[in-house]
Amino acid sequence: MRRLPKTSSNLNDEQISGWRTIKRVAPYMWPAEHPWVKRRVVAALAVLVMAKVIAVATPQFYKYAVDSLTGEEGATMLAIGAIGLTVAYGMARLMTVGFQQLRDVIFARVGQRALRQLALETFTHIHRLSMRYHITRKTGGLSRIIERGVKGVEFLLRFLLFSIGPLILELLMIGVVLAILFDPWYLVVVVVTIALYVWFTFAVTEWRVKIRKVMNDQDTDANQKAIDSLLNFETVKYFGAETREAQRYDGAMQQYEAAALKTSYSLAFLNFGQSLIITSGLVGVMVMAAVGVQNGALTVGDFVMVNAYMIQITMPLNFLGTVYREIRQALIDMGDMFDLLEQPAEVQDKAGAKPLQVKGGEVVLDDIHFGYDAARPILKGVSIHAKAGETVAIVGPSGSGKSTIGRLLFRFYDVGDGALVIDGQDVRDVTQDSLHAQIGVVPQDTVLFNDTILYNIAYGRPEASRAEIEGAAKAAKIHDFIMGLPEGYETTVGERGLKLSGGEKQRVGIARTLLKDPPILLLDEATSALDSETERDIQDALQGLGQGRTVFTIAHRLSTITAADQIIVLENGVITERGTFDALLERGGRFSDMWHRQQNDEEAA
């Protein structure tokens, strides 16, 4: 697809975004609360200036050494001798490198601190973002944005301070030396050469940045497809779609390849153009110096010194294109990361929000209206009153709003109208951390971390003792199974817990929630994905889990909720029936129809 040319508006937007990024990074370089960071930055810059002063003075030793060897009348410091001058030249070069390395050592801690802080800030912010954001975001693309953004911070800090700034300083110092020691025309040629070089480099690099942006987009797309496919490994196998997935991935890589080739070709063009400009300037200055030597105005040492200065100019300029491109790319990558950091959290604590105080666990949903999309309401005036210690079952067809009630209870989303109150406290008026601490959830599909069984159970309460963890496992009827494994509680469960069966994962999830010991419990179709025998075993564990707690059970199998204190029947976001199991059967309404249909299906099976 042909990319649109970059307009002045786009350029202004990019410049604004670039300055915004630099302003965001600057506080990490000069934090008011950390004076040691300021001291290190100042020390690094001071060492940098010393290194450049020595670098500019170094060719002088080279000149005097050559003049001493050739016996030029204009040579000075002849008493020191050629050998001494040569040693001094070598020492000056060594000191230049030494100061550069010392600069890096001094600054390393500053750069790593900034990188770590930004990475932590980004990681923490992502966890604060709403469920709506994470549902619509592609994990592979998100991880790539963070990875490139954090790397961009390190690159920007290092090269903006220690490449562009020092290069300008060195060029100015060399220009002054050439203007004072030689004819001003030398300075003119050098300035014109540098100006042409910089213009050509920036112009071509801008073009290459656009190509690189396309390449990065294709890289992100390919990475997202790869991660998506690997996360759905079982599904791919079920449908024999390995070839299809490979073709899909290869299609993204093919577009990446095309952009990468353009990048390589444009790099060759950039390198040749830079070499042409620099070589022309170098030859021009050296011809002028050669004429000066022939006329007797300059010594051979002067000729060598001019050559040394020109080489000294060309070496950093050779990296200018790369540095500029990488800085531009770093600004883009960091801009994406800062866009992510500026993404507002949909659900936020109110100013002065207090911790939730649960005394009994009474939960009231008062005329709740809610929709993920304003044009498509899900709940339409739902009211439920769960007394402390009661079990409330919510049933209904798919899409009726059952799981939405669970998400509102945990405050993944805020209600549109109405109120959700726990022990007299609106959940919007308390801190999210305290709310989450008081609610335990056993989802339909328990997802485990790729770590040990011990770690996954202890996730419910990390400070719990080994005895408490094993006690929770025994209550969830998973302890004997764990002890039968070769590594026991140290067994790694694999990514998303794939090394365990569905029933085993659910038991680990129940043990984790038991260890958390919350006063309010949400069972979100916790057994619907299991076979009947496994369901019966886990149902016993769930009943034990619910003792003394307020329990919301979102149920698919109605046989699991016969003992519920009240059953809520939802249809199209509206409560159509409510009551006990026996009362609803006697009524002969919608719940009764659902019950008899399930019973017939089970008998037929």
C-alpha cells in the first residue's frame, strides 16, 4: 500500500510528540528528590568535556612529532624529541578513551535507574487499566510496545547526551582551531561539508524512518500472530490448522521482509552519499593543505594535523545517520509507550476513598443499569439483596448478564445507573484494593501462573505459612494428588496451568481462594467446564468454601444450586423470577422449564 507523503501537519505532530517524550524523560535525569543522580550527571558531563578537550589537542602532538622528524624550522618543542612527542600523542589518545569509559561508568547507574523506573511505571499502569482496555488490546503488540519503549529510554539517554551533544562540541572546537591556526577558508570548507552531510543525512534518514515504521508495524503484527497462535496451541491442534497458522505468520513476515529490504537498500544509499560528501570535503581541505606545504606556508606536520582533524571530524559524523535514526526511532517507540502511560484508567478510586469495612457481607444491587456499549444495555434495572452469609444463585441463558454482575461486583466496571453496596458502602466510594481483598473468585476456567503449585496456591495470601497452604489444599481435596507428584508442591504447572487437568486446576483455584479467606465469594460457573464426576467432587469443596460467607454463584448446571437461599433468573438483562429452588419449581415458570430440560438432556445422555 502506498504511504501518504509526510505533511507539515504530520511533521509538527511528530515534533510535538518528540518534545513531549523528551520532557517526560528529563525528570528521570534531574530528579529533585535524588541529588546523587544530579551529581552523577554533572560529573559525567564534566568528564565528557575533558575527553573532548584532550581529543582536540591530540593532533597537535602528532604535528610536532612529524615536524621534529622532518626537521622543519617551524617545529617547536624540539627538545622533547620525536619519541617523547609520539609517547605524548599515545597518552593523549589513551586518556581520551579513558575519560569516555569513565563517563559511561559514572552515568550507567543513572541510565539503569531511569530504565527500571519507567519499566515499573509502565507495568504498574497496565495493571491499573480497565478490563475493557485489556479485552480490546492484543497482548503480543502490547508486549512489543513496552519492550521497544524501555529500550528506547536507554538509547535516548545515552546517545542524546553522549553522541549529539559531544559531536557538536567537538566540531565547534575543531572549527575554532582550524580558523585560528590556518586560513579561515579551511573553516568554510569544513562548515559547508558538515552542513551538506547533516542535510543529506537527516533528509535520507527521515525517509528511512518511515520505512522503519512500516517494518516495526509488520514486526509487531507478526509477533502478535505468533503469540496468539501459541497461546491457542490446543485449538490449532484440534482443527489441524498448523499449516494455516504458518501461512498466516509467513504472510506477516513476508510484509516485514519487504520493508526490511527497503531499509537495507536505503541504508546502502545513505552510506554511499555520506562517504561521497565527506570524501569531497576531506580531499578539498587536504589539497589546500598540500598547496600550503608546497608554498612553504605550512609544514608537513601541519598537513598531517589537518588530516588528523578531518579524520577526527569524519569518524563521529559517520555515526550521525545511525544515531539520528535511532534517536528518532527511540522517540517513536517511547511515544507509543507514553501514549500507553497516558491511557486513563476507566475505573479509579475517588479522592479520599476509604478501605472497605466488611462486617457481615451483605450485598445489595439497587436498580443496576449497565452496558459495555452505551447503545447496547446489558442489565436493565437489576435489584438483588444478598443478606450476610446467604448464597445467591444467578441463572439464565447466555448473554443474559450473569457474568456482568460478577464483574460489577469486583468493580472491573462501574455501574451506569443504580448502586452496588456492600455492608452499606457503595463500591465506588471505597478503594479498589480493599474491595478486591474482600472478594474471592473461582472462575469457570482457573488460569495458573507458569510456576509451582505452591506458588499458585500461595498467590491467594503470599505471607501464608506452609502449613496454611497445605491446609487449604486439603480442604480443596487436592493435597493427596499433589503429594503423589514426584516434586510435590514444587511441581511446575506449565503456562496457564496446561500440565494439569481441568479438575486439578479448579481445585488449585479453590485452594487459592480458601487461603485468601474472603468474606464474599463469587463462583463464576466454576464447574460448568467439568465432567459430572469431577463436578461432584469439586462441588463438595465449593460447599465447604462457602461456609460462613456471602456467596454469589453464577450457575450453568442447575443441580449445583439446589441449596441456594435464593435463585435469580435473568433474561435479557431483566430479572424474570426469584425465589428458592422448591418455590421456583412449584411456580412452573421459566426456571422450571430450564430444570426439566436439563434433566431430560442428562437422562438422554
